[in-house]
Amino acid sequence: MRTGTVYTDTIVHLAPERFAEDVPYQVIIVTLDTGGRLTARVAGGNVTIDDRVVEVESGEGIPLFTKA
């Protein structure tokens, strides 16, 4: 289970067809505790920059994080 800190975020209002039913949804870039950064979606409530997050699962190859 990966953990890290939110580096930046955005809310997607117009998504590719594959994710159209999910809008709006939040996408974040996470600075991982183990080093490096990764782009992920947020599961549950929104997070803000500098929030601690933890990976809860991967859906269709997309990492999902939630506030720690």
C-alpha cells in the first residue's frame, strides 16, 4: 500500500467517454514517501494540496487514493 502527500490536484468536468459517467472527479499528483510522483484518482471525498493520502486500490489500472 503506497502513501504520500498531494503535490497538486484538479477536478475533471469533461472526461473521455470511458470516464464520462464519473464526472466530476478529482485527479491528483502524489509525491510518494518512497520517492517519485504518480498521477492518481481520488476515492471518496476530495483532498487538498499537502494532504497525506494512502492508496486504497487500483481500478482498471488507475491508482485510487484517499485521505489518510
